[in-house]
Amino acid sequence: YFFYDFIAVCYYGLMEPATFFHHLICIIGMTLPLTYGMSANFVVRGMHAAECADPLIHSRVILRHYGLKYTQTYEVVEILFMFVYVIGRVGLYSYATWSTCVCDQNHWMVKFVAVALVVHTMYFVSIIVGIYGKRFKEISDRSRLKVKTRWFEPLNK
């Protein structure tokens, strides 16, 4: 998945330094268990925690492509995405990283990758917290101005 996604992101010109770092670390982290025949259970646990918000982020993209960005549906999906991302990445992934690092049998590089992804996650969580603030300010402003949004009809029509 990460090889394909890495190539697709490069092909479509969407590669940013943070995305490059994320994909590179994930590819290394997933290659090691295949090479050494160990630690795969830790990688799968980490992937589950790290990727738990993917269905919501993909739903956001689909809604935007259908021109439904300024709808209640998009807003709910976006807020749920941010909530699940923060809970999954900070809560579940931090625990997965801790359990990976305390296991003596894990390769040192698997431990390094787990810690590197936590650092990467904290960077994105700081961005998401800022987006949360802006989103709730927009909702508050619309409420104050009595602007109603609909579930599947955008404000820009």
C-alpha cells in the first residue's frame, strides 16, 4: 500500500516533506518484519491505530469532489475525522509504540520507526488542533448569523 501510495503521491505532484517522511518511515517499518521474520504483530497493531481515521479522510475527499464541502455532512465527517485521528494516533498509537519499545525481541529499527511515527503524529495533531479551532469558530459565526447549512446542499449554490 505505501509503495503504491508513495508513487501515486509523487505522480500527482502531492508529495510534501511530511508525507515523504511518513511514507519512507512506514515502508522501512513494514519491510523489517518481512526481512527478519519478527515484530509483525507490532506493525499490524501500529497500522490499525495509525490508519483508523482513513475511511473518514477518504469520505472528506469524496464529498469535496462532489462539491459538498460546505454542507453539514462534510462538517460532521471532518470533525469526526479529526476526533478519531487524534484519539487513534495519540491514544492507541502511543500505547502501540510503548509496547513496541519495551519488547526486547523487537529490532532496534522497528522501535526507531515507531518513535519516529509518534513524533510525526504530534506534528500533524498540532495542525489538526488549529483546524479544529477554525472549524468551530466558523460554526459559531454561522450560528450567530443564523446561516443554516443543509446535509447535501452546499452553501455556495
